[in-house]
Amino acid sequence: MTLLEPWRFKFLGEQMGLAQPVYLAMIGLGLLVGVLALWLALRRRSRVRAVLPERLMDKLAPGTVRWLPATQAGLYGLGLMLFGVALAQPQCGTTTEPTKRRGIDVVVALDASKSMLARDVQPSRLERARLELNTLLDELKGDRVGLVAFAGDAFIQSPLTSDYSAVKLFLRAVDPEQMPQGGSNIGDALTLALQVLENADRGSKERVVVLLSDGEDLTGQVKEAVAALKEAHVQVLTVGVGSEQGEPIPVYNRRGEFVDYKKDANGETVITRMDRAGLTAIAEATDGAFFYQPRGVAMAAVLERIDEMQKSELESRVTVRYNERFQVFALPGLVLLLMGMMLPPSWRRRSA
């Protein structure tokens, strides 16, 4: 165990610990300050003694009274030592608290086809979709999120989880160049998203699929997938990415350098367009909604829609919380430091 890790131990049958043991180093600092202050005070007295006779020291150099520097050094040293213990966050005893996580289940279907490399939105459709999804993950509270990536095939990139950092990690790994099959199979992605929701442990009452795509469906049975989602009472919230004017699809080499635009069998440049009508139809068929912000982030409106849904208890567990006891050391440490500061630098005795 390193100093950066909490220390846990039992003393007289009581569970105790230090949450930040690294601050125990201040105990050594306090001891060093006290010893150094005492040494400097005694050294000053020795120098005065070398100049003045012993009988005249208290009259001519009252600041060298023996007990005053020792007391002041001790107060400073002990005060710092107690502050070091307080900063280490001593804990004594535990309290158990039931913790319940409430929310809904959300599966994000992310389009990772080659058309998502188009740059009609900056820096590209795929990067804009990542921005939208990161916005969603940053704002969700208690909901479980799964990630399905799709091109010609669909696969589960992340199962349902409340660990949003893990979902972000899986999101960064999505790459159209690594997809095993080209094309855009929205139907397969929606079917797989429904399977993730149906197989969830303690599934929520409200369930949502968020589809991030330009809407170009070149393969797949979309109508069948939408019908299954509607029957399961799963809403599809579609987020359009791209422009309706169209944009060629860039082609990159292995070094990530642009080389050309994608061509069809006749040698013509392929133009990809966002299919607003198709995405709207999918959303409306499942009592969902279509969202689109060409110059902004559409996920804010999606979050408002999710917040309106009925939350269910997704997780229940017992959390052990350690009782903090830093006040026992911080208050005496502060008192000792103030007492040390209040001592006068010299002590002049009144003559009789």
C-alpha cells in the first residue's frame, strides 16, 4: 500500500482509517519547525551571553528569556503536527447507507459508415456525432447507457452500463475504416439495440434508442425493426448529422492522408446527403422525435425529452461510509498556532 492509498485498520475492535495518509508528512515538518525554532532561539541567547554578563542579560536583553522561545517553538511544532493529522482525514467508525440508482435504459446506435467521414459539418459527421454523444454522457444522471456501432453490420460496442467513462472509451475506438463491412444497415442496428434492451437485468419502464446517423439506409429491414420497437414500447430519438445539400465522401490512405473522393462504378463522385425524411419517419413511427442542429448540439433537446420520462430503480446496494474525525485534530492545532502567534517577541519585566 502506498501513501496515496487510504489506510484501513482496526483499533480496539473499531474500524478506522486515514483517507489521505500522504499528509502525515506534515508531522515531520512540524517536528522540524519546532526543533529549528528552538535551536535558533538558544543560539541567539548564546550569542547574547558571549557579550553580556549573566546578571545583566534579563535587563539589557529581555528577549532572550529561556522559556519563551522554547514555548513558542513547541506551540508551532505541535500545531503543525496536529494539522498534518487532520489533513490526513482520520476516520473512525462506519455508517451503512442504502443507495438506489434511478433512471432509464438508453441504447445509442452510432452510424460508423464511410459516409460519416463527410465534412459538410466540421470537422466531420463522425466527430460531430461523437460530440453529441459525449454531451449526452456528460449530462445523464443515473441512467444506463449502451452503445451499438453499425455500418454494413451492427455490433455491440458497449453493453448497458452506468459507467459513462467506459462508454466514452469505447466511443473513441469507433472507426469507419475498421468496420468489417461497408454500407449503412440501420435496420440491423435498431434490431440489435432492441436486443440489448430486452436482455437487460432489471430493465427500466421507459426505454429509448438514440440513433445518430445521416440516415442513408443502403441495406437492412428498417420497417420490421421499427415495428418491433413500437410493439416493445421503445421510443427512437433520431439525431440527424450532416447536411441535406450533400457532400462527397473523402478517401484516406493508411497514414490518414486525404487522397481522393469516393467514386461509384461509373467513376462519378459519390454524394452523400442527410435523409431528414427517413430519420423523421423512424422517430414518428415509435412515438419518438427527430432532432437536428446544423450549427449547434442537438443533444440538449434530447436530454430534455429523456428527463421527462419516468425513472425506474435500476440498482440498489448498500454503501459503507467512514465517519470523518478531522475536527478533533484541526481545532486544537489552530488553537496552538494562535497561541504561538500571540506570544510577545520579548518579555520585559517591570522593575520593582
